[in-house]
Amino acid sequence: LTVDLNCDMGESYGIYTLGNDEAILDHVSSANIACGYHAGNPAIMRKTVALALAKNVAIGAHPGLPDLVGFGRREMTITHQEAFDMVVYQVGALNGFVKAAGGKLHHVKPHGALYNMAALSAGLSEAIAEAVYKVCPEAVLYGLAGSALTKAGKNVGLRTANEVFADRTYQQDGTLTSRRLPNALITDQNEAVKQVIRMVKEGKVLSQQGTEFTIQADTVCIHGDGPHALAFARFIRQTLENESIVVQPIKS
Amino acid sequence: LTVDLNCDMGESYGIYTLGNDEAILDHVSSANIACGYHAGNPAIMRKTVALALAKNVAIGAHPGLPDLVGFGRREMTITHQEAFDMVVYQVGALNGFVKAAGGKLHHVKPHGALYNMAALSAGLSEAIAEAVYKVCPEAVLYGLAGSALTKAGKNVGLRTANEVFADRTYQQDGTLTSRRLPNALITDQNEAVKQVIRMVKEGKVLSQQGTEFTIQADTVCIHGDGPHALAFARFIRQTLENESIVVQPIKS
Amino acid sequence: LTVDLNCDMGESYGIYTLGNDEAILDHVSSANIACGYHAGNPAIMRKTVALALAKNVAIGAHPGLPDLVGFGRREMTITHQEAFDMVVYQVGALNGFVKAAGGKLHHVKPHGALYNMAALSAGLSEAIAEAVYKVCPEAVLYGLAGSALTKAGKNVGLRTANEVFADRTYQQDGTLTSRRLPNALITDQNEAVKQVIRMVKEGKVLSQQGTEFTIQADTVCIHGDGPHALAFARFIRQTLENESIVVQPIKS
Amino acid sequence: LTVDLNCDMGESYGIYTLGNDEAILDHVSSANIACGYHAGNPAIMRKTVALALAKNVAIGAHPGLPDLVGFGRREMTITHQEAFDMVVYQVGALNGFVKAAGGKLHHVKPHGALYNMAALSAGLSEAIAEAVYKVCPEAVLYGLAGSALTKAGKNVGLRTANEVFADRTYQQDGTLTSRRLPNALITDQNEAVKQVIRMVKEGKVLSQQGTEFTIQADTVCIHGDGPHALAFARFIRQTLENESIVVQPIKS
């Protein structure tokens, strides 16, 4: 049994520091690196790519909406064409740093509102998947497990990874509970890891409505900011390995 | 005898239109496409790449300083590392669109203040040249004829192109007359083309100080905005061909 | 009978020019000046304020969403607090130029998607109205005729102006036909002016669904860009005056 | 004997936090609040203004160069007109929040590279001073002690404050030692405070070249970020008061 452990990274900006990338990289198998739209700037991108390469962590692009002040978390009514364009731009830019460092782009995972909007929109997902395919056909597309995004990825010819969340709760329709609602986050670390292990081993998760549904867990998202992020990264990695689940990147 | 005719393109932004790219593309052999820092946005980049491909014009990246409101024309005291990073970012981003369209990135030409600063700084030029080489080693680096930038390009292992200007006057040290000075621009079209033909045929140009100096003219920059840009593009192309000078891209 | 004729202005940006402000200002009684978020930059704001003052046109702030590349036309899921904050910021900034020029801020009109979102949301409208009131309580708040925005303005203690559109068609619920739909625009100038005159004189307008509804026309929005903008401005002004309708700013 | 203790504040941005404003405000008498160009965004501006008002600290605008990624620390070749415009814009914007909160703008202090460039340029200083005077003639202009900026402020009719630095060393020409040089910073807290007390009491400071020069210390800049910022703020306030120096805002 294997699973990928991914974390958003490179979300600092200029003088501002967010997260604890260097330490977290010791515990994850893939890194989603911000591309300058919702976070990240060229210097941060270069440094984060170098860190991931040095620690042998698979490198992904993490394109977001053009909204630095809102950290890419505010939905915008973009057209499918605009989504295509902004993904090409950001994946291309990150790929520049990956090539400059002698690495290889492994995956793409949309960020924040773009990720959430794509999960629910076939058209938006097709645009994103097509953008990834045209810039980097060998990349793996990460999307919410069972969502429109992974479907669109498969349709366009990409390898895809169904992503699940350790510290987020689920609705009965398979979407994440909105951060605006209470109970969106699982704050108990044991509970969070238990949810993940069940998703990986049994392919099942319990929704907030009390119903259970089937979920495919190819990659698990953990968060890199917050005071407990590093401890949790260490804990989930250790616990997964104790359960004989091998943590490794998605095969591309 | 051959020469390349290049023009800055894709310098529109969102709702704003600058230049007459589609028509100009009929007359030039290479296009320098803005990458979103001084001008251009993803939609414009995609469209401009598609136009250039359709018209068989060689595609270049045109990275600039991060200064949209100043159109990349205001010098900034950036470090060499910052120059490296912003070139990697922008060349990577444009390359995304080139790959998505099934094309090939042919060259890189820094824009505005970045171009001018590089012409005079060996360190800055090395940083830029290294960035280009690491992202796209087969690209041609365009720089001011005889400047630090073309030297740095050669040193790092890139093919380079010495760029001359049709409508700009020269100082005796080989630099362009600053736009802040009178006589910076050659407004008479015949005079402008004569200057170019002499540079191409004889390798010589007359400076504002009355002295002549040697110059290598691999590529000629013409401007795409202004009311007479299109007529001038047609005129210089025609005149060069009448002089049996073949207009074609730099061999990469 | 009186009516105000307003036009969005100062929507150029850096090197980019949009509209024909100087000429249009001869025909309108109030100008809505972009504040740097969807368009405009400090130099443009200063110049536009000076032009409006010189031509004795009432000066308004035209705050928009922070989306230069989308010209403030893409909806964003901002909170009411974010709306409050971005209006305070932009109105304050424009007011800086108005004070520096020795003028007086006359009104505020939200732009594009912010205007449209406010028209339909009481909460958003309250936030905007409160922002205007707190920065400039004597300003007139312009909003879609009969919308949540003008209601919120009145509630908070502002003078308000019901805005109608010359060249846009209406839905039976009093909203403008979306620009994404056909028939959103009235391209025939006579038809456009007739719609306005009827709104001013009779307080009625015909919807796209064929029903008529009551509308209060305090101020008429005309557009400053497009090839026919200037001719139309001249035409509507002339026609209104021929109908003995006095064109003058809203009393503040 | 009195002196003002000022600190740059509101330099967080969106999700990013910088400094420890709330705690530092207990120890300073005036706050320079970022205006969105080098740092700060509308939400941060509003919150910082509210904090300063609540703690009875004098509120100033802290306009910078339009360079968020470089934190306004990179020099740009702006024209005097551009400097005027960007100061009007930013002071106006901050003033919006001050008015909305029922406060009064007390002073303006340029940030980073703009501050340093102004200190050495009479023309740039005149442009900045004129901008402040036209938007808010009752504001105090803070500038490097004895620099072109305070001179220009006086000439235009503003009250000015000569600013000295606790933790920076001086050159014999009265400028600050560049941060790029070693010994730019005074890291020993006792030494830093001693330098300040001598400047306040005797009007003298020792330069890095070993020569002493006369300096007028109306206001002392302390820094709000860094691990020791809060402790130092407490320490300098306490030590000044122990020396019978009253810490209070500049009279405006």
C-alpha cells in the first residue's frame, strides 16, 4: 500500500515568510510550489525548487487566481479561456525554475478558489487540464478525489491523482466542508490521521452528514503553516509508515 | 547579406491595446513578446504567440522589470540574483505558451530599462545570460550591439545577436542616445533606413558627436506602436530587400 | 426638468490610453474617475481631476475591484468588510488628488462588477455606503436606479442618485441585461436617446421582456470609449437640451 | 526635554504578518502606517489606524515606492512628478481610513528607498513636500535629520521633524550607513539607546569615520520587526523617561 503526502509550499512573498518549508520537506513526498499569482515570487520559487530537489521531493506547480491580497481564496468569475491562460502562464513560469535547477516538473495542483471552482465545474476543469497537458503532458494532475478536475485530467490524457485531506471534513456529496462553516477543520491530530488511514486502506470516509462514501486516496494534502504543521507532518508520516503504508510520490 | 528585423509585441494589457501586432508581423522576421512584467498578460501572450506562429515569425521572450505602470522603462536597483530570477520566471512563462501552441522559443531580448542596464553592466548581463541559458540553452540572446549583454551571452554558451536600432541615434560610446535627450529619435524614415543599410552593409554608424564607429548589425529593432509604425515596417522591409539584404531570423 | 449626464473617466493606465476624456468632458456634467484598482494610476488620476475642474464638471470617485487585468468586470467573492475597505482606500486616494487640486469630491459611483454585485446585495451595498459616508459624508452615492445601493445610501444618510443607462437594455426586474447576452447594448443612437428621454420625462422604461416599469432617472451613464462615444455624448446632450431638459450635476 | 518615538507599522499584507504592531504601540508616540505600495493593504490599514487611535498614538502615512516584492527598498528612477503623484495617492488613501475612524492625520514619513532618495535630492524632496502640503497642510513631514526632505518641507510651509535612528550608524556627511555595508546596524541595545540620548540631549552623534557632527533629534525611529523589537521599544522608552526625556508626538 502506498500514498503520496503533498504540501503547499513556496507561499512566502518578498520579505514575508509563510510556513516552514524546509522542515516540512523532510516529511512529505511531493511539494506544490506557488507560482506568483496567489503567493510566491521568483526568488521564493527558485529557493523552494532547490530545497525540494535537494530533499528529493517531487516538484509540482501550484497555480492560483491572480489575487495576492486574498491569497487566491476568493472566487472570481473567470472564463474557461482565462483559466487556461493563467495555468499555462504559471506552470510555464515554475517550469522555468525547475529546468534552471536541472529538475523535472512532476505535477500540477490548482490552488484555493481555483481548485474548489474546478472541482465543481467540468468546463473549468477541462480548461485547466488542457493547459497542463499542452505545457507538460507528462505531469500528474492533482485534484479533489472524484471531482470534475481528475475526470478532466484523465479525459485529456494526463495521469491524475485523487487528493484527500487530513485536516478537513467532508460533505456527503464528496466536497470539502467550506472553511466558512464550523467543523470545516479537524483539529485533533489523531482523528485527522485516522481519517486518512481509513481513506487509504478502506477507500472510505465519513461525511459531516453521518453518511459514508467511497473515496480514492492517491495523495494526502497536509498544511505547512500554522503552529502545529511541522509536528503534524512528522506524526502523519510516522503513523502511515507504522501502518505499513509507503509514502512516495505518484508515479508519473 | 542577411539581417533580422525584430519588433516588440504583445505589449497590450487586458482591455488596453498597444501597437498593431497583426499587421506588423507581416513585415518582421522575429517578434519579442512581453511576458507580463512591463506589459502583456496571459491572454495577450497566447494570442501573440499564435499570430507569430501563423505568420512564421520567430518567437522571442521579452522580459522586463516588474513595473507595469512605468512600462519597464524606469531603472530599479535590482540585484543580479533578482535579474536572474525575473528572467527565468518570464522566459519560463512565455515558453509555456510557446509549447502549448506547438512552437519553439527562438530568442530572448530584455526590455527597456533592463536592456539598458544590462548593456552597461557585466554582472547584470551575466545573470540574464545565465538565466536564459539555464531555461532554454538553444535560445539566441539579443542585446545592444557590442554591449556587455551580448558578451555575457557568448561567454555562457548562448548564440547572440547584436541589435541595432533604425529610429534611434547613437552616442560615440556605442550606447543609444537617452530618450530624455533631444535627437534621441530619428523621425525621418529615409534617414532611419539609410542608417540601417549602412550598418548592415558597411558595419558603421555615425554618432551624435560626429564620430563614426564600427557596429555589427545582426538584428534591427523597429517599433510597433506610433501612427507610422506599420508604414515604416513595410518601408524598411521593402528597402532592405531592394538592397538585396535578405530579411530572416537569426539562425539558432 | 433636469438630469445629470455622467461618464466613467481616467481609465487609462500608464502608457495605455482608453477613452477620449478631454473631449467627452465638454458634454457631461459629472465624471467618475477610476482610482487605480480596475484602471487609472496616480498620474492619470491627477490629470483627469485637473481636466474635470477646468471644465467645471462634478468630480466623482469610481472605485472598483482589485483586478486591473480584468478591468474590474469579473465578480469576486469579497466580504462586506473587504468592500468597505477597498472603497475607503480608493475614495481616499482620489480625494487626495481632488484636495491637491483645490476641488471638492462630489460623488462616488462603484465600477463594473462591484456596481453590479452591490445592486443585488443589501449587505454589500451597506458596506459601500458606509465607507462613502465615513470618508466623505457630503458625497452623492450613484447606484443603479431602484437598487440596493441607492437604498443603502439613503439609509446611511447620503444623498443618492438613481442611475440609468442610455445604451444598455433592461430586464423586467430592473437590472441591466448582462453584457454576456445578446441585446445587452443599444447600438442605435436615436433609440438610446429616446429611452433616456422617456425615463427622464415619464419615469418609465421598456424591459427586454416587453413589460414596462417605473424608473427614476437622476443621472444618465454614457460611455467614453468606443469609436462613437464622442459623437454620442454630443448628440445626447444636444437632444436633451432640445427637449428642455437641463443637464447639470446632482445637487450635493 | 521631549522627543517623539516613531515606528513603521501596518506593514503586513493580506495573509502575511510582519511586526508586532499592537504591542509596539504601547511604547511609541507616533506610528507610520504603510499605504499599500511597499506594504499594507486596505484591511491592514484600517486595523492599524484603529489600533493607533485606541492607544492614542499619533497617526502618520508612510508612502513608499510601488514595489511590494522589494518592500519599497529598491531605488527606482522616478520623476519628481511621479513622486508627487504617488505621495498624493498614498496619503489620500490612508487619510481615508483616518477620517473613517474619526481620527486626524498627524504626519507623513516616506518609506525606504523613497526616503533615502529624497534625503539626497532637493527636487524629489520638493515634490514630496508639495504633495503632503496640498493634501494635508497641517501634517508634519518627517525626514532624515538635516536632509533635503526636511528643508523642502519647511520651504513649502509644513512643520517638519528631524528624524534620527536608534539602531543605525551614521556617515560623516550625516547620511545613514547603507544597509549593504557592515556596521550599518547597531545591534547592542545599550549602545543604540546611548546614541539616541546623546542626540536628544547634546545634539551630537559620532560618525563611522570617527568624526562628530551636530544633529537635531525631533523624532527617533525604532523598528517593529525582528525578534528583539518589542523588548527594545520598551527599553528605549523606559530609558528615555529615566533620563527625564518626555516621549510625546511632534506638535502639529
